[in-house]
Amino acid sequence: MRIGGTGSPGSYVKEVVLMTARPGLSPLASWVEECLCPQGYIGQFCQSCAPGFKRDVPYGDALTLCVPCSCNQHGTCNPDSGQCVLPASPHFWALIIIIIIIIIIIIIIIAAFYTERC
């Protein structure tokens, strides 16, 4: 680190604290932490459950263990609540479109029926 200034002779910097560090061309700073999280944990401080893991106790804090989800490979689980979240099936959207088309056809038939009577 290079610090320059125009102070009087004998000036110095006092109580400097390194707040952040990032990899670069210089040697690694041995005093900077690099967290390698155990399996099932992610985050700067390994405080969150990784995808595929959930809190052992629903809505537990960062000290509550992360355990594997048990969604039987049919979706993912919410890491906080542990509830399985199923992805919407393409068949679901096809069914919705068919229902909308049927409703439109019924409206057209009803409109045509009442138009003929007037």
C-alpha cells in the first residue's frame, strides 16, 4: 500500500483498518479471511443454506443446522421453511390456455344466442 501526503515532517497515518480485499496481481494477504463453507452452506459467513438444503428447524436462525431437502427430486425446497416448491408443469399452462379458449367460445355462443332473439 502506498500513502502519500503533504503533511509536515514526522506526519504519519494512525489506526488504519483494512475493510475489504480482493484478488489481484499482488501476493495474498495472509490476514484476510477466505471462508470455505462446508457442504450445505453458502454466504459470506456461511450463514445461509445452499440450494438443496433447508434449516433443520423451520425458520431457524443462522446457527440452526442446514440439512438436505427431502422433496424426492420433484422440485426444490424453501431453505427457510423447508416446504417443497414444485415448478409449474408445461401441461398446467396448456390446460389454462384450453380453459380460456373454452370460456371465450361459450361467451361467443351466448352472445350469438341473445343477438338472434332481439
